[in-house]
Amino acid sequence: MILYLIGVDYKSAPLSVRESIYNIRDEIIGFWKSRREDTALLFTCNRIELYGVSSDIFQAARTIDLFRRRFPWIFEKSYVKQGTEEVIEHALRLACGLESQIRGEGEVLEQLNSWISQDSFPWILKKIWKEVLERAEDIRFTSGLRQVNANIAGIIFKDLVKRLSISGSKEVVVIGTGKIAQVLTENRPEGFNLHFASRKKHKRAKQLAGRSGGRAILLDDLPSLLLVTDAAISATSSPHYVLRKEYLSDILKKRKNPLYLYDLAVPRDIEPRAGLIENLFLQDLDDLGPLFKQHAETLDNYVKKAELLILHHIFEIAGGVKERSNVYSY
């Protein structure tokens, strides 16, 4: 038995390419379902990864080649890991937050736990991933990464403090009520009021707003709020643009102050052309790269400790995989 991995992430492909891959997710899922191998697809904001189990390295190579021929433009931007130890090392790094765009963040553990909890998740891969996640928890604690509490909210709020010179409270609209909205709420600095705009989950928006010093509105009422707020952070699961250039242009004509927009969604929520509007400052996940890099540099000591611990765990997990492969049949 051998593990393999094909992946695309923020390091291997720009946001525009990752968006294109998201748009054909069903086609990719259908391709792998047609294979007679145990596979699991991981889709997050910054990565698309396929984990597979083959009987030997030759079968794995054939499967990878089939994917290359079926999706050549995706494969061109992909990284490939072939071999049990190599895949487990990547899985441990991913679970520890070392492969995240927000280096060291802990939210990835929640995402991975939710991912492997799916009923359709292959048994053999679930056994491996459960062990990976358990050990990643220990590595994060021992290395000090868990105590750092790295997340995207801290980076965004820090950037806003630099940009907003106004005194008094700062008013920010959050579009969406998902995981990122939750993280923003939990890490809201003093002096920031967060308002939440949603299309359907208005009850959830009210709960978040009640904890954040703001109010909940329907998405249709967003223009009136954007006239008076300092910034907006958008993170929905919409397959289409939530805010288009013309929509925002009309709002900016009525505003006196600049508007700062952060688009944290994949696919993007805000039409990129909106960044051309005067007095509107738009940043998506790729634009925020320099801020993420600055954050990563502050974690070098923790990361080095984690990497040393990972090396110790790779071969222990791989040894267990090899033992199980003796009784695993295809």
C-alpha cells in the first residue's frame, strides 16, 4: 500500500486559478469517484488536495498520470507527493498550520476534523488522518504554536488600526456568518464594533452582532450601512460576486471618507475591478500576502521546534500504515 497526494494551494497557484478549480469541483469529484481506489478530496479557502491509496507505486503513478491528462492546466500548478512518508509529512505540516497562509493557525485542525468525519471518507485514510491530527495537537502544544493563537482576524484588525486614523469606535461590516465571521467576533479588539450582513442566516447574524457591539442587517440593506462604516470584510460561500464594481461605485460617490474592503472568500466575493474605484481600497487573499509573510516571520522559533517534532512522528505513523497494509485488500 502506498499513499499519494495531488494538491494546489496559495503557494503553487494564484487566486484566479484556485477560483477556476473551485468552479469545476463537481467535475473533479466525479473523476475521482470513477476510480477504484480510496480517495478523499479536501477543499479549503487556500487549497485543493486529493489524497489517495494505491496498491503500489506503479498504480499510484498511473492514477496521477490519468489526472494529468484529464486536467492538464490544473496539474501544471500542482504539487505531487508520492510515498507514505512524504504524504504523512505533508499531512502533519498541514495539520500543525505550517502549510497555512496564516502560518501556525489552529482553525485548520477544525477543518480537517470536520473533513474526515464525513460518512463517505475512506476507512483506511480516516485511520491515518486520526493519528495525524492527534499527534498534530501534541506538536502544536509542545512547540508553543497552540499558545500563539494565530488567525486571520488579528492580521486584519492590525492592518485596520494602521489605516484608520479616526478616534473613537471603528465600525466594520462583516458580510457572511460562517467560520471567519466567528473568528472575527472572538478576536475583536477593543474599540471595534462589528455589524453583520447576511442573506439567509439572519438569526446567526444577530447572535454575532450581539457579541460584537454592532447590529445585524439583511444583505439588501447593506448600501445604507456601507455609507457610514469604515471598512467591510467579506467571507461568504457564494459562487458569484456579492459586491460588484457598479454597486460599490454608487456608494463611494456618496461617501466622504475612504472605504477599506477585505475579500477573504474563495471564490472571491468582491469583483476585482472594484479596486479601481477612487477612495476604495480592496485587498483579497493574494494582496494580503505581505502581511501574512510578516506574521510568519514572528513564528520562526515555534515553527523550527514543530518541524523537529514532525520528523520524529513521520516514521512512527508510517510504520503503523505499513503494518496495516499487510491486512488491507483492494
